[in-house]
Amino acid sequence: MSGASTFEGRRIVLIVSGGIAAYKAIEVCRRLVDAGAHVSPVMTTGATRFVGEATFSALASEPVQRSLWDEASPIPHTRLGQGADLVIVAPATARIIGSYAAGISDGLATATLLATRAPVLVCPAMHTEMWEHPAVQDNLATLRRRGVSLVEPGEGRLAGGDVGAGRLADPEVIVAAAERLLTHQDLAGTRVLVTAGGTSEPIDPVRVITNRSTGRQGYALAAEAAARGAEVVLVTTVSDPVPPGVSTVGCATTAAELRDTVVAHADTCDVVIMAAAVADFRPSAPSVPKMKKRDGLPIIELEATTDVLSELVQRRALGQVIVGFAAETNDVVANAREKLLAKGADVIVANDVSRSDTGFGVPTNAATILVAGSDDVNVPLCSKRDLARSILDVVVSLRAGSGSA
Ligand code: CTP
């Protein structure tokens, strides 16, 4: 399972129907192709009134198809439908939803939908009145009952200056939903808590002691767990947008705040992953007014913070899997093994943070995953998402071994 992206080599038919939101499908197409998918675009005649065919032909993996009759193959719909790993309709108008629900094949798009056994993801977009109309809602209920997946539209600005429900979901939400449909849901029914980022400890109202963590590895773990079907709770010190399907809880700037938030939520989680770089010491008496240069060099007395990972192990719920990281600059694996024993976690991810291509603030990482009572797993240089995949593979096997999966 580890290695290439979920989308690598997967064949996706992207059906674009005629709505103002067709422009957002361009971004969906680009993201899927960038992630390694083979995207075959199909546009309805209505869609071509909103965006250019040339745009999709240039961005997708093959030229746009529009009709049952303009291709060399006499049966383009069965070729597309049978060869697809996934069919996405974005945007899906009330008309295409109605035809699909009624089983009416009135063009290449609907013929392809009826000719496929691949999962189908429908992303509706229309005016609020149409979205709320019982005919549309009944058709969507029919599609849902038949196993079609939906990405609910959001609220916001619609064509013509109107505001309300019916706005096409954001491209990243659509791509995340597509990813879930292509991913083995081996964390379904599992609640996973992930911490991300570095804590900051105040010296005075303007100065802090912090570290170089940017939260990327924690965010990658949260996104990967969500793609595999987990309910994900993220405790983060950074304000980057949260991956689709992930919710954040609490406030976590200092080690104490992070500890309180984690402890408040950990009991209800099956898996806890401490990817955050938590401060080990903090100023024992932060100055209330800003420290002034004129007062000379300050002496800052430090005190220890709570070791959250060790505390979690002490209070762990039955069957809970606890994963920690070891941020090391030397004797990486030996130091990490010491932490595995000292902290009592199930897994410690040994991370060399002294290299320029692994650790803090870079998109790539490499690690040795140490598992209590089992063999180490070496993960060579890869994206942080790929390392997240390997870590969660270990988590899944531990849960299966304990009979909790
Ligand atoms: N950790 C924690 N609470 C702390 C410090 C660290 O929960 N106060 C967690 C980190 O989230 C990580 C693991 O413990 O999962 C190891 O963190 P690391 O910084 O590598 O090691 P430390 O325990 O801080 O030890 P040292 O700094 O001496 O290497």
C-alpha cells in the first residue's frame, strides 16, 4: 500500500455538466492529473457554454469527448464506463442528476454513467431553489440508495449575485472525496487524534521559546487517516487550512494547552499520534510587561513541561494505539529506541531532523518506524504523505493484531 499516490495510474472519467461552477472542474482536473490519475474528460454541450473545451483537453490526460458520435469508437460510453476506476460528475446539474436517477441515457455523459460499474461521485451545483426542490432531493436520495456518493454543495455566492446553498464544493474537497473512494477504508470506524506543529512558550508578551516544526507531517497524517475512513481530530499549533474530513479541537499554543486539549479528547480515541514538537521547558515566570533592553540581559529561569506522550501511555484506554515521534540529530535510531522504552509508546517514528530533506519545514521525510516487540520498518526518502501512509499501515496491523480492527 505504501509508495505511490492513491491516484497513480487510476482511470477517472470527469463529467462536466453545464453550470457556472464548471470553471472549478478545471482545478479538479488539474489536481487529479498532478496526483498521477489518468483523467478522461467528458463535457456536456451546456458545459462548453461555460468553459472552453480546449482548457480541459490541454489539462486532462486525453482530449475532451462530447458526444456518442464524434469519436472513432462507435461505443465511447462503454469504453469510458468499463475502463473507469471512478467517475466524477462535477458540477452535476439538476438535469444530469434527474437523467441519471431515471436511467435515461440522453448523451455521452449519462450513457457513461449508466455503462459503468465503477464508483460514482456526484458533486451537485445549482441555485438554492433548485437544490431544495423535492424533485432534486428525491433524485439524490435514489442515487444515494443505489450507492452513488455525493459531495454536498456548500453555501455561498451563486450565479447572478444570489447567495445560498447550492455552491459546488471546493476542488480540494472533491478530490479528497475521490481519494476516499479509491482508498481501502481500513481505518473506518476508528477515531484518530493527531497533534501537529511546534509549541511556543512565552518569555514575555512578545517573545517566545519555540521550535522549527511547521506541522506538515502531522497534517499529512491527519489527511491520510481521513482518506482511509477514520474520524480524525487534529490538535494543531498552526493555522494552516485543515485537510477535508478532519476537524480541529481546542487551543494548542503552549505545551500546557496542548496537553490539556489532548488529554480531554484522547480517551475517546482508538489511536493517538503525537507528531507535534512539544516544548520540554518553559520560562517559569514569564514577564508580564515586555522586557526592556535598558534593564540589561535577562536571566530566564526554565521549568519542565509535562511529557504528554508519557502521560497518555499512563492513562491509555484498553486497545488504544499510541504513536510518538523522536526528533533526533545524532544516533537517531538508538535514541529513538531509548524513547520507545522510556515512554512506553507502541510506535516511535525515528526522524532525523538535522538533514535538509527530512524533518522540519520540508515536504519530504525519511524515518525508521520502531514498533514495540516487532521489527523496525525503514522508510526511505519520500513525501510526508507517503511516510504517513507507512505509519498508518503499522497502526492498522497493530490494531488487527490486538483484535480491535
Ligand atoms: N513529547 C510530549 N511532551 C513533551 C515533549 C515531547 O508528548 N513535553 C512527545 C513528542 O510529541 C514526540 C515524543 O514525545 O512524540 C518525543 O519528542 P522529542 O522532542 O523527540 O523528545 P523528547 O521527549 O522531548 O526528548 P529529547 O528532547 O531529550 O530528545
